[in-house]
Amino acid sequence: MGLLLTKLMAVFGDKDHKVIIVGLDNAGKTTILYQFLTKETVQTSPTIGSNVEEISVRKTRFLVWDIGGQESLRATWNSYFCNTEIVILVVDSTDRERLNVTKEELHCMLAHEDLHEAAVLVLANKQDMKGSMTAAEISRSLTLGAITARPWHVQACCALTGEGLPASLDWMRSRVVAN
Ligand code: G3D
């Protein structure tokens, strides 16, 4: 009965589902968050501290925390982990040089006990740019296949046009409704 009630609450929107957006600085986190909200491209400045916004997807509500990605701020990421249901990792698909840093940050973060239950959505952003890596390349480089104990998904997208973002929201909704 309790489980049924929880599922119904997820479908009918009685609960906020906590989501964090992480990724290195300049990956496009803030642009994606505001695309989710407005479906318009916004002028951004580097995230200092965090932005939090509520997004509603067919009555399922997500409280989305955009956490700053500069090196000095990454040490504070774990203070946001508690009760997180979905981690969105935003990757600049043109940034081959720092993909290894992203991989290390991802796997270190997923080892944190507060994130053991969280699903992972990797957004391969900036697909509009020449020479960008494909979602499959990013998936391989981040060794996403090694994540076996939780649901994960990789989605190609372009935050400037919003391409790929509706599919991401659908996946997020399907995850929380499935739980
Ligand atoms: P962050 O929050 O991860 O630090 P931002 O990243 O959202 O501030 O974005 C960093 C820069 O990348 C911004 O450019 C933004 O417009 C750009 N950007 C974000 N997503 C895309 C995308 O899909 N394609 C392209 N071509 N650019 C993108 P500026 O010039 O303002 O620094």
C-alpha cells in the first residue's frame, strides 16, 4: 500500500524529486537548466555556489540544483548529495582534454554513500559544434558500462537549441515513476 501510494504520488505530483546537475565549468549546466525552464537560450555567467529551480514534467516535479563546476567548488558537491534521486552529469562534448577529469569526478561521486540509490543521466552537450564527440564515444570514455548497480542513460543534446532535452526529461520522469 505504501509503495503504491508512493508511485501514485510520483505520477500525480505530490512530491518534489531532487536532482543535481554536475559537470565541469563551461559544460553548459546553467544553459541546460534554463532551457528546461524556459525553452529559451539565456545569457549565462559561471555558476558561483548553486542555482535551484523547480521543473514540472507532466505533473512530476523535480527540484533541480545546479552546482558550480569550477575546481574550487567541486569539493563542496557532496554537501548537495543527500536525498538526490537523479544525478545529471553535463559534458562539453568538444572538451576531449578534460574528459578524464570528468570520469574521475563521476566515479568518485558515485562512490559516495548518499548517492547509492541515485540514477545517472549523462548529457553529451554541445552537439552543434564541429568535432564534438558522440554520445557513444563519451559513454565509452566515461566507462559508463561499469555502472551496473543503478540505472544510467546517455543523451546527446544541444543546450542552445534544446535538442535532446525533452527526451532527457522523459527519461528522468520514467525513472522516478518506476520507483
Ligand atoms: P556551466 O554552467 O556549466 O559553467 P554555461 O556552463 O551554461 O555557463 O555555458 C558555458 C558556455 O557554453 C556559454 O557560452 C554557453 O552559451 C555555451 N553553451 C552551452 N551549451 C551549449 C551548446 O549546446 N552549444 C554551444 N555551441 N554552446 C553552448 P559563453 O560564450 O556565454 O561562455
